[in-house]
Amino acid sequence: MSASVSRAAAALLRWGRGAVGGGRLPGVGVRAASSGGQAEQLDALVKKDKVVVFLKGTPEQPQCGFSNAVVQILRLHGVRDYAAYNVLDDPELRQGIKDYSNWPTIPQVYLNGEFVGGCDILLQMHQNGDLVEELKKLGIRSALIDEKNEDSK
């Protein structure tokens, strides 16, 4: 995931945030000291499925435009089998996942247990083709590949 994480870090630099060595996002994976048991629970949640999304609402009924955009991007790629957690149902989950990832906003997307980012970063990955590659690493074939193949016939 290093190439897309590096691109995401570059995007963050443009927004005035610094990246920490190795192309990793600042603070990713850093957990608040006070959240001991909760951090372990969240760690298990993000690693339980290949694709995990924390959003406002549900995939069937997103409750904010950014969550809707993430759902639509995943649909475009044919990703239907993913874990989705509605942070509006649980204020502790909403704050806990922000503390877990050290990322202030929802939605949050995890691929293979690694924090990818939110809506803007997933959109950037979709636009530059990185999402197709990351899904491929997870054994998920993007529907956009099939679509391109059909168009070229």
C-alpha cells in the first residue's frame, strides 16, 4: 500500500499537514493511551474484513455526502462485501475510531487492516487508478477492469 499511502501523504502535505518518515500518514495507527480496551476492539474490527468502512448511516442509506461518496466509489468498483459500521448509532464508536486512527473525520476506510483515509483520499485513489491496484492486492477484482475490457471489444 506504500504508493497510495505516499500519494495520500503528499495530498496531506498540500493541506498543510506533515508526513512522518517512510511515506506513512502522520499518526496513523497511533492510539490514545486512555483507550486501552477500546483500541483492541477497534483493532479487531478493522482487521476482521478485507474492506472496512466507518460511516455516517449505512451503505443502503448514507447520512452524509462524504459517506455516500465512499459507498458509491466502492459500488463503482463492484465492492459489495465489506464491513460497514454506522458511527451515528454509537457515539463512543464515533469518537473511538477517530482516536484510533488519529484522523478527525468520518468516513474512514480500511483495507486489509490498514487505514487508507477518508472520502477525499479514496476519491483520489479511484481517479488515479490506485484503488484498482489496492483491491487487486486483496483479491478483489474491480468491476471497472471488466467494464474497460468490454469497452475495448
